[in-house]
Amino acid sequence: MSGARHKLLPRVRHRRRWPAFVTALALLLLAALLSADEAPPVKPAPAAKAYRQAAIIHFEGPITPWLEGYFTRKLAAAKKAGADLIVIEVDSPGGYVDESGNMAEMLRDASWAHTVAYVPDEALSGAAFVSLGCDEIVMRPTARLGDVGVIFLDPDFMFRYAPEKYKTDLVQRLRGLAIAKGRPPALAEAMVDMDVEVFRYRNRNTASISFFSDLEFNSRPDSADWEKLELVIESQKGRFLEVSGTRAVELQLASATVASEVDLRSRYQVEGWLEYRPDTADKAVYVLGLWWVTGLLFIVGLVGLLYELCAPGTCVGGITALLCFALFYWSRFHAGTSGMLELVLFAGGVLLLAVEIFVLPGFGVAGVGGIILIVVSMILACQNFIVPETQHDWNTLLSSSLLVISSCAAFAVVAGVMMRYFHVIPVLSNMILAPPGSGQSDEDTSGKAIASAVQVGSIGRAETPLRPIGRARFGDMFLDVACEGDYIPRGASVRVLEITEHKVTVEAVA
């Protein structure tokens, strides 16, 4: 008991000597405890460097060629505006590997600005790939990062994990990004390879913490200086590494966590921010890139070309075709899948077709070559490679080819209907102008008027080239006719072979 009293005695004397100080301290502690729930969250420490101009690029949705094109344009715009701090607000479940890698390496090499990936919700798969290319990763505490496992569609149309050869290349790319930006490469590897386990290590000399896989650790010359601690549980075998924002900071993958975008902006010493979101042009490129819209552009464009050939001089078909193909190539150029090669091929194909139609009679090598060039141009414009190298490339080539071929098949059906019923389609028939002085009325093209003017065996003259549809004159009447062969030149004599309600078929007279 005496010992206890002796131990407490100094404290009693101390309280009597400074009662006001002790009372004030007690009141402050009590107030802090009572107001702990109402205290505002602690904000992350601001970045040390001040920046002249900041830009935030909103990066949302699946990673596709369209998103890569949009990102490339916005990054170039931010550079042109003089931004030296680029924040990529990433909210994406991932997407195509090649596009993700292109954007990640674009960010890695952006030496003109400090790059930050801000993850408010998720950056998974390809989006994690992109984030690793930034100088910093800043996340909300509950956001998710990781799981870069690669899958592909096999010939049986089943999704499977990529083969080891392809995975090895991706591992090296992610490790290279992690090393370039000062992150543990083993953790980046574990995002791709589910068989890699990563452990936490502490340096015996400096007490610093790092993360290694067993294979990586055993190859280090200073392995004796490190003490092996626990397994990073998110990297256990059979699962791809995926971590929350709080955990990413602990594992040295992320620099900080923030509660909101407001806190993110307060972290950097910048007064004004430029914001880049998808604008009207970007949205138009996205809509025009949808497969069914692309197919519709093909069909309408080809129908326009056919109509221009059937009714030369009206310009309606030509303008329609020009507009459709211009929209297609404009959208693909901005999406990043088309360039000068595709435009040159298309122009060459159109030129060959023009030579075949207006210079050479019939339909031969030039016409076939022109069609092939146009088809190849359209297929290449739907993809961002020329020669397929990976399974993904082959799948993309198959999809592009099916789209173009199916569009051509649909056009063939529409063309057959047009050639059969061209004269009675209300809008089209009204656009066909009769030559001056022909005195032709709307009734002249009816079955009865034709029967009264011409009969099977009647001889007339081609007023326009027949390819195979054109205009012929029988006495004082001008009729729309179709030749039996591929081509009859203007001025040639023609003989009526068949007369139906909607069509007059002729042949050349030798």
C-alpha cells in the first residue's frame, strides 16, 4: 500500500501545482472525443509541386478503338493548351488489349506533363493497364484496381484465357510500366498471371518495405538483406490481383486516396482546370461506328451509286453515295482505325470503276479490280491493323469482313428490286427526266402506253449507254430499258426482246 501511495503522490502534487492547465487539457480532450464523429475527413496532403495549367480528361466505358481515338484527341488538345498536369478520370471495366496498351504507353511517354489516373469507382482489366502508365494513381477508398486477365474468343465462340505466349508479352509490358513509374512490378505481374504469389518483404538495414514474388526474390543479389513477411492475400494462386483504393496505397500501387473529385483537385496547386468530355463530334463518331449504322451507310451508299448509274445527270444518287462514304471514312479516321491508305484504296477503286463505266465497254478487269479495292478499303477502315497477328486480330478481321459482305449481300437484294421495279417506284420514277421535246407524260411509261408504241421485235436507238439500264428511243417515244448483256454503247441500234408491265428488255442489233 505504501508503495502505491508513494507512486501516486507526485501526480497529486502535480495537479495541485498547475490546476488550471490540467483542467483545460481535460476539457480539450473531452471536447475532442465528443466531436470526433462530426470532424471533417482528413484531406490528403497537397502535392509538393505547383502546376501552371491542369486538365482533366473523362475516360468512361469499355475500351474500344473509339475510346482510344477520343483519348488521343483530348490528350493532344490538352498538350496544345499548355497543360502540365493531366488527370485521367478512369471509370471503366476494361476492353481491348491493344488499345489499352497504346494509351498506357502514350501516358508513360508524356514527358511534357505530370499524369494522374483518378479512379472514383473502377479501373479493371485494360483500364488498370492504362492507369499504370500514369505517374500517380489516386483512388477513392472503395474504388477497385486490377484484374488484367486476358481472355479471347476461340473458334468455338467460347471465351478462354489467353495462351502463355500472349500472356508473357503482356506481363513484360505491365512490369515495364510499373518499373518506369516506381511501382512494385511483381504486383503488376500478379494482375495478369493468376499463378504469381507476391510477398511483403522488409529490408533488415533500412526497414523499407517492398514486394516480390518468390522467383523475383531468389534472383536478387541482395536477397540476404530482406526479411520475408506475409503473403499479399489478393495475389494468392488462382486469382488475378484486384485491390481497393485503401489497399492500393498500402501496396504502393496508388499514391493517395481521396473522398471526391473536389479533394482530388485540392491536392494539386492549380487555380483553373480544363475539362474534356465527349463532344458532339465524338458522339457522332461513336454512333457512326455502331455495326448496324456502318452497314446502313454501306447499303445506302451503294444504292446511291447504282441509282446514279441508272439515272445519270440527276446527281441525287451521287450526292447520297458521297455523303454516306464521307461519313463512314470521317468517323473511322477519328476513331483511329482509318488513315491515308484506306482513302487511297477507296479513291483508286472508284477511279477504276469510273474507267470501266465511262471508258471501257462491258465489265472486265478494271471493274472487278475497282470493286476489290473498295471492299478491301472498307474492311481495313473497320480495324486498326493491316495484317492480323493475334487471335484478337483474326476475330476482328472476321467481324469486319462479315459486316462488309453482309452489307454487299443486302445491297444485291435492293439492287435486284430496283432494277426490276425502277420505273414504278414513286420517288425514283419522278426523278427521271425525259429528253426535251419528247412529249412524254407520266402515262407514257405504263404498260398500255408501251404496248401501243413498241412491240417485241421493235427497233430503236440507245440514247444513253446501257449499263445495263438506260434510255432508248422508239420513234417519238423515249423509254427506260434494260439490255440483255452488260453494256450497249450510246447510239447503237437495239431490238425489243421482252415487254412486261414494269420492264422493257432489249438487245443490241448486229
